[in-house]
Amino acid sequence: MLGKNIVQYILIFVCMFSFLYSCSTEPVKDSAVDSVETISSTKRAWNPAPQCCELHSEFLGVVVLSKVCVSETETQLELFTKESKKVCVLKEGMVFRDDLGTAYSFLKSEGVGLCPKRTQMKNTPFTLHFQSISSEAKSFDLIEDKNAKHANKPWIFEKVDLTQCVWK
């Protein structure tokens, strides 16, 4: 009888030990899954609908770069002049590039004509459209080439900061 009880106690002990061991083991984490989640949560991604950021960057106190809007397909830069000026867009002389060194092609303008056609403007917003800027860009430059045909007091916006943007 004593031997039978010892066997029962041993079986109970083995069962409890294996139960405790299997329950106390932490599940194995796949490090590849964790790293993908970390990467995707820190990278900004553009939506089909534009996300916009107010800027307020000025060139010589006259031309104001007021807003940037970015979608999957394009970047829109909204500008206006604080003084009455004849304005046109230098299609071939416009450089839009990010801090990563990527240059983006000019697509179109709205609210102002292409040079040599100039429009008299003051406090009237106009928009320049370019290819979509990288979601990893931290700043950009918007520069009109001073040597371009029809250039007259070309704009230069350098290192326009995107890191402080609250995208809406």
C-alpha cells in the first residue's frame, strides 16, 4: 500500500512539474516581426489624399512659402507675394530637392503662368506641383535658377524644415 501511494505521489509530482514547466515558459518571439513593427511605426507614409503643413518661410521679405501638401503622387507648394509683383514660374529653371539629394520634377503650376507670361500679384496664393517628396526627407530646397531664361530676382528657399510639421 505504501508503494502504491509513493507511485501516486511521484505521478502527481511529475504531472505538476510538467504542467508548471509548460505554463511558465515564455513564448518565443520572432525578432523579425518586432523589427518590422518598429520600422513601420517610425516611417512616415503619404496618403492618397494630401497631408499639409503650414510653413511661413520668406525670401527677402517678399515671396512667402506658406504651405506644403504631400500625397502619394505629388507635392504641392503654396506661395504668395507680400508686395505687388509680376510673377511667373520658371518651369525649366526650378529646382525642388530634398536633404537626401533627390531632385523632383516640376509637374504644373496653378494660379500663375509659366514664364515669360507674368501675372501681377499681391497676397494671392499660387501653387507649384512637383513629384511626391520622399517620406524620409527632413528638409527641402526650392530654388529658381538665376541663369534660367526669363529669370528676374529668382527665389531661393533652402533647408525648409519638415521635422516640425504637424501634418493635417
